[in-house]
Amino acid sequence: MPIPAPDQENLPAAVTIWEVGARDGLQNEQETVPVEVKIEFLRRLADAGLGVLEATSFVHPKWVPQLADATDLLDRLERAPGVRYPVLVPNERGFDRALEAGVAEIAIFASATESFSRRNLNRGLDEQFAMFDPVVRRAVDEGLSVRGYLSMCFGDPWEGPVPAEQVVAVGARLLEMGCDQLSLGDTIGVATPGQVEVLLGGFTAAGIGVDRLAVHFHDTYGQALANTYAALRLGVSTIDSSAGGLGGCPYAKSATGNLATEDLVWMLDGLGIRHGVDLAALVDTSVWMAGQLGRPSPSGVVRALGGAS
């Protein structure tokens, strides 16, 4: 008996994978990763077919020493045709540096909770918008696209579960400010599929379509793929992930990092959803990067297809 094809109802035909390995994946590494390694990592990711590569962040080196080479990296990076290389900017000074580097896309990083905003930005929940507003305004004036990351969308280590209404209200302000897209982050990896459905339903009820939303899951409790599937079923078609499962939130105990791009691609293949990525080349890239970092990848697919690394 032939195996039936997967049910395509309510699933997007194709997705955009927003690869964050080079920025989010590496930013908390304790040992400095040479800029040459980062450039090679980005080259390999582009060769594997990933079309969006978040390259770096123009945060002050005091706060994220690993990304102190942002200007050097972009000066030396040979951009692959058709590949987008957005960068994260924390403030106007970071935006100035991004403009000087000739970037076409930026992202800002906001918080859905008061506690995390205080700790991460040294500003209150409402005060953060005063910092982001001139950045977004100037970016729009310069013709740059702007992504808004929204952290702590499901749970906060100091405040506990975060009400969906609060997340929708903060997210709506970022979109009204001029962000083109909003990436909803499960920063400490506590979300479940039911919570994903409730939050996305809240945005829909507020008149914000899923075409303006992306999702960014961490796998702390092993729910990243299940949460992604729930988002796909509701029509989300931009998924953040990190090659090899690199990265993680320092505020999440036992965090195992971001959703691994290989695990995502394996699931998308099984669902018949187009993504444009060569899985074998991507696994080879993550095996190579694991060797550079001196530890195995946490990705199940990388372990299965790439051997011991």
C-alpha cells in the first residue's frame, strides 16, 4: 500500500529560513572565533542554499566581545548573489556603523517584559521604544528593511508566564513604528504548541497577519520543532534557526540552544514544504563548525547524518 502524502492543508507551500547561526549562534561563545572562521561559516551556509544569513551585530564590544569584529567581517565578506545579510543594531550608534558598512537590512531587539528590558537594555518596557524609534525611522528613510525581534514572548525567568495580550501590545507598537517583520522569540525555551496557537491567534485578532510574523524557538524543553509545526499550521512562513543548533540564552538554565536548522529542514522535507536548502551540505557545514568550536553539535540530524560530530 503506498504511503499517503502529508496533509498540506493550512501549511505554507514554502518557507524562508532565517539563519541566525553566525550572529545569535556565536555571540555567547567564550573563546573568540576568528573572523576568518566566521566568514568561511557564512560562505558555507550560502553555498548550502540558505538565502537569509544574519551576519553579525553592531553592539558595543564591551557587551558582546565575540562580535567586536563586525566591521571587519562585513568589509571582508564576499556576499553571495541573491543572499540577504541582515545585521542586528542596538541603538543609533550601531545603526551608524551599519550604514557605513553598506547593509541593506537591520534588526532591533526588544523585550515583551519589564524585567528583561531592564536587564538587557537598562530601560523599562515603555522606555525601550524611545531608543528604537529614531533607529527605525532613520532606517525607513534610508530605504532599509527593519526586523523587530521580540524576546520573552512566552516566559520570563523573573516574571514567569507572559500574557499573550502583553506580547501582542508590544509587538503591535514595533510594527506601527515601522518594522516590516516581527520575530516572536521563545527566549528561554518554555513554550508549548498550545501557547503558540494562543499567541498567534492574539495577533490575528488584533488585525496583524501571520505574513508579518516569524518565530524563533529555543529547544530547552525539547519543544522547538513541535512549536514550529504549530506555527506552520497557522500559516507562519518565516522560521528562525541556527545551523547545528548553535547558541542559547544565558538566562535559561540548561538551554540547549536555538532550533537547529538541520532539524528544521528534515521536518520541512517530511512535510513537503519547499525551503531551498541542501541538507547534506548544511550538515557538512555544521560538522566543520563543531570542529572549529571543539565540541559536538546538539542537533539530532547532524549527529545522525554527520557521524560523531
